[in-house]
Amino acid sequence: MSDVGNERCCNQCGQELIEIDNHDEHLTGCLTCNLWAADGSARWTRLNEEDLRALHQLRHGGSR
């Protein structure tokens, strides 16, 4: 994660990081790279396909 101005950006692709609630767990991560970390955690994880697909639909609309 890197900071550009006040935006936090993904180290892998440069996209702005977003915050989500995933099954009552607050995560910050990159929708493009599918890399997520809980607050205060240095461990990164990936969302399962179903959750990732649903998140894309919420963010971008339509069916992906």
C-alpha cells in the first residue's frame, strides 16, 4: 500500500484502495488485484469468487 496525496493506492496496480465489510469483517484492499487486509493486520487475503463477483456488481453495476 502506498499513499498518493490522501488516497491509499495498491502497490501492485496503483488503483485506489477501498474499504468493505465482508461478512462482518472490515477489510481494506484492491478490487483489481483482489488483495484484502483487516484493519491492523499485515496479512493479505483474497475474496472468494462469489464475493468478488458481487462486489464488482455493486461497484460497477451490470453483470460481470
